[in-house]
Amino acid sequence: MAKKKGNRNLIGMECSETGKRSYVTQKNRINTEKKLELKKYNPKLRKHTVHKEFQRLK
């Protein structure tokens, strides 16, 4: 029997300053309908920057 599709989706995170896509995280598609914006560390700039959701991976 096939499994049901879960509530969580894999999404990629893209830096708003450099455009580099360096993080992958999960998002609950029922509770969080808006796009995520998280502060993450950017190793190229060596500081924390805002990363935005860019697409669903699976």
C-alpha cells in the first residue's frame, strides 16, 4: 500500500544579497503558506544574511 504524502516539503533557501543557494530545509505546507525568510550564515560574505525560499525540491 502506498504511503500518504506528508505535510512537510523540502525547500531551498537563496541568499538575498548574493543569490547563492546554499541551504535546504523543510516547511509544513499546511501551517506555513507564505514564503520563508530566515537569517542564515553566508560563508562567502562571512556574515548573517536574509535567505528566502526559492522552490520546492520534492
